Amino acid sequence: MMAHVTFRPRAERDIDEVYLYLGKQSSDLAVKFLQQVEFTTAALAQSPDLGIRYCSVHDRITDIRVYRIRRFPNHLVFYRSVENGIEVLRLLHGARDIESLFDSGSIQ
């Protein structure tokens, strides 16, 4: 059975924003980013335990994992395991204040 990757709307916007940002520097770089997002999320769907559990100060956040995008190590994919694959919640630059995004509820 094929593993499935589902992207939350906010994750899709995150990817679009990074793509547009990188595209201003180089269209090739932006395309490579999309390819690596696809490669990384497909690998995670096959083996969801590759990512580490995201430790948050928020008790309600217990099932989220995080993993670096291949060849773009500053970009992190936040996801959770679901039946037959993963659900991508966000794709964020590691320099962002991620806990504040959890505070605002924009991760889940």
C-alpha cells in the first residue's frame, strides 16, 4: 500500500511563501526546494518515526514530529502520523519563534 502525504492549508501556504522567496534569488533553487519537500515528505510518509517528537511547553501538543527538509536544513516540516501516511501541519524556517506559533494555534 502506498503511503499518503496530506498537506494542511497552512502548510501549503508556508511552502508557497518559501518558494516565492527563494524564486527571487534563483528559480532553480525554488524548484529544488519543492523537489526536496516532496522527497522528504514522501520518505516521512513511508517511515513516520524518522522525525523526532517535537517537545513543546504546551500540554495539548503531544503527537507532532519535526524533521529537516533534505538539502534545506534550516527548514523544518512539522507533521503527525495518520493512517497510511502523514499530515503536514507546517513548514517553517528554524529561526522562527515556533513556540509563539503554537501559542497562536497556527500549528494545529
